[in-house]
Amino acid sequence: MRIFDIINKKKHGKVLTDTEIKYVVDGFVQGEIADYQMAAMLMAIWFKGMNDHELAVLTQAMAKSGDMIDLSAIAGKKVDKHSTGGVGDKTTLIIAPIVAACGGKVAKMSGRGLGHTGGTIDKMEAIPGMKTALDKEEFFAIVNKLGAAVIGQTGNLAPADKKIYALRDVTATVDSIPLIASSIMSKKLAAGSDCILLDVKTGSGAFMKTLDDSIELAQKMVNIGENSGKKTVAMITDMDVPLGHAIGNSLEIIEVVKTLQGQGPQDLTEVCLQLAANMLYLIDKGSLEHCRKIAENSIKDGSAFKRFVAMVEAQGGDTTVLLDTDKFVSAPYKQAVIAQNDGYIVKMDAEECGVVSMILGAGRETKDSIIDFSAGIIINKKYGDFVKKGDELAILYTSKQAALPEAQRLYNEAIVIGKEKPVDIPLVFARVE
Ligand code: URA
């Protein structure tokens, strides 16, 4: 077998055999296939794509290039969740305790934020003492006892993806839906859960900017999951507008607490209930309607919040800040952003809001940036709201006073105020299974 022939075959749009695909992935990981040959292969896939079977074989080969986590020590069906990332997306920390309170098992590995998107692990670390690196035994023990634990990625998950992504990044091949689907799903297959719920964000603050692309990505990922023996569902949810009213790590944890106590923003609560219901549905807790009902009840009867507190305690976190959120250290500087005109908010650019939050110190510009947990934004007026000139659109929080003028200017630019009430944007656009 020669890599030259395989590249040539894909260049002409032909279907690769399982053996050829495995040869490419293994050869590249082992250093037998050069970067320039792999780059040509990736570009051929960019132009010609892969069918569902090829994609499943590619993804499985990428998953098997490193550790395949064995979750069999955790009793019952395990359900994972993946979000393609957004602004104000704190859903994992709300959904995991809901699913756990309803009898599900969530052994979740999450990531850190980079650029305008936040990461669940950073948000968790805003809780003093919270450990996000646990050894396998401790992680499994917490999930067995409480039904959920969330930690940072451990082990050597899908090293082929890491190596391929680094090459895609410098060869203009990141924006290929098949390559994105295989990249995300290789890590999900390696993470070992039985079922996978995908939250594919769509809109200005998302990786996928259009609904058509989001649906295509969702369908490809669902097909990879199903063709790899994992029950998989994808929800396409909005990320044109930030989710909830808080952006920034401590501020988002406070919003998580409110939502689990039944006092969260309507958009965040609704998205979380739909995602949680689908996770419960995947692990056979009943019809979607029933799963929605038990998810709602877990908020009403306080069991989901109790589970969150227990999970934080088990991971070493200080639960007093959850029981009294005024105990979170607050940012030394705050500044209101004021509406310049009367009218409706007709646009609220989620990506720009994420950039503002990053400038304030809540996100990372580079991998080595230090996060200010107290920094961020509380949004007072959202898309569709009527505002009067002089109203407070948002409050910016930071430890860097010098960042405030630019952050304020950019936040004003992210908001467009118009005369006509804009059409409602759905929170959930589609469900793919
Ligand atoms: N996220 C991933 O993990 N991989 C991609 O290719 C794009 C986004």
C-alpha cells in the first residue's frame, strides 16, 4: 500500500477502503507518513468529502490511536454531552446534576476556553478549592455515588486528532465539516460513554455560523456515533445571542446556582431542560415528554441543586459560595454600558460579547493567559427587549480598570438598537437522530 495512491484515489473522489483509512491514520501517528503527504490527504478530503462509512472508520481509527477509556466500573448506562462551544454556555454544570438527580450517570470530561468561548473547566475552577483533575478511581467513585462528575481531559485521548488538527490549522483545512465531525467524535468515542448528546451551536458566537452547516455537522456526527455503536442525538441550539444573562466564570456559576434553584433566565433554563431530557431519553428513562417532566421536577423539588452541591463537595469545592453566592469574590471595577437610543435590541452579536468578556479578563487570548474569575458581563437587556436611551444594557466587571473603555465601546458596537421589534430567534432549531 502506498500513501501516494491513497491520496490520488481520494483526489478523484473515490471511496477509500477501511484498510486504506487505517493505514493513513496509523502511518501518520507513527511518523511513517510525512506531514506534506497528510496535508495533501486532508485537502483531498476537504474537496471530495467522505461517505458515512468512511467517516466512521476514520473516526474510530483516530479514537483508537490513544487511550480508550473503560467506564465499565461505573454501574448503569453512561451518557456524555458535547457542546460545540459558545458564549455564556454553562449548560454542562446545570444538566449533569439534573441527569444525575433523575438516575443517569454522567462521567464528563470537559475543556478549557480559548478566545471568545468559555470552557466548563474554567468555570468550575471559579469555585474555590474545586479539583478538576481527579485520578480515575476517584472520578469513577464520585460518578457511582452521585451520578455525575466533571473533570478536565485526562490520559492520551485521540492523539491522532491532536496531530491532524495541528496540520489542519496551518493548511486551511479546519473548515471541513467531515473533518470537524471526525475530530469531535474521535474524542467522544475514546471517552467511553454508551450514549452521546451533541449540542451543536449555531450563529454568530458559534463555530458553525449558518443553520445549514450546523445541521450537516450534526447529521454527520450522529451518523458516526450510530455507526460506532453509540446511541447519539444532536440538538441544534442558538448561539447568535449569548445564552443566559451571565458571561464570565464566577458570574456564570452564580447563574448555574439560580437556574438549578428554578430562578434562572428563561432561555438558559429551557435549553438545559431540552438537553437534559434528551440525555435521559438516550439512557432509556422513558419518552421525551416523560424525561422533560422528570428533569423539570428535579429543579422544582431541589434534588438537582442538592446534587450539584454534593458533586462540588466531592470534588473538593467550597460549597458555602453556592449556598450564599454573595461570598464569591467580586471584581474591583464595574461599569455600566448605557443605551444610546430608544428602541428594540435587534442584534446582539454573541461573538463580540465573548470578545468583550475576554478583554475584561474572563477568557484566554492565548493558551497561557491567566483567567480572572471575577471578570465578565451581566446582561440586563437582551435581543428583542425594548430599551430607553440611558438604560443600563449591561454591567462589565473586571480587575483591569484600563480594559473598561475598550470593553464598553465594543459592547456598544455588539448591540444594534432598531425601531421595529425583531422576530423571535428559536432557542432550539432542530433535533437530529
Ligand atoms: N472542535 C474540534 O474538536 N475539532 C474541530 O475540528 C473543530 C472544533
